[in-house]
Amino acid sequence: MTAMAYKWTLAGVEQTQNFAERLAAFLQPGDLLALEGDLGAGKTTFTQGLARGLGVRNVVNSPTFTIIKEYQGRLPLYHMDVYRVGDDVDSLGLDDYFFGEGVCVVEWASLIEDVLPQERLTIFLRTAGDEQRLIELVPQGDRYVRLCEEIDFDARTGD
């Protein structure tokens, strides 16, 4: 059975960050967002908006060489870029983050598919012309289906 996908077209950086900021209002401890997209698709831009929505005051940038960056807001935000992890994934102690009190955002999540929790929200970001981004949310698990339904309702009603 294929999971339902929720799709939006966003007009650039500001709308991408605003979308992520709205999403943050629905997040709770232990949530995991698996980000997928080519270089330049907006994964870090999305995470910056999410951080803003969680009340993070620090500058958020890609954790490419540090692998994991932690930020404090309404909930802790664990921002991971696993592009360069390779075979060292077991040494990172990811379960402490995945099952902790914060929200995990994993860029390039498909590279560590076998260690990710089965229930998560996978977010595909794609460029579509000049500044437009296509965003697709694919929920895996009841929690994330409900979350996507709430977000979709919020987007349709403009609340």
C-alpha cells in the first residue's frame, strides 16, 4: 500500500520557510522529519523556517561537516546532515536523538534508511523553475497521517 502524499507548490525561499514555520506548530517531542532533495532543493532553507517556528533564536545552517547540530526552542531541534556519514552511522548514537525529547530533521535521510524509525514524515523538496519549490509530505504512521491532515486543512482554510 502506497502512503498518501500531500503536495504544495511554494514560490521561493520565503514561502518555503513560512510553510515550515507553520508545520512547526504541529510538532511534538519525538517527531522525525526525513528531508529528501537534490543539492539546492531547499532542505536547509526548510529547516531554518522550522527552527523559527520552534522559537530557535540561533542562526541555523547546514550541519554538513558536523553531522548533527542542536538548537533550543519550544522543543529541542536536532538538525542532521547524513550525506557524509558513510559506514559510521552506528557510532553517532542516533537513537538518543530519534527517541528523545526533541524534533529530528534528517537531511539525506534515505542514506540511513535502515536505522531510521519506521514512523516518520518524509518531506521531498524539488526545484521547479526560477524560485519555485515543490514540497511533498509522505506520512509513515498514524501520527504523521493525522499531522498531514491537520496541515492540509490549515493550508486549505488559510488558518
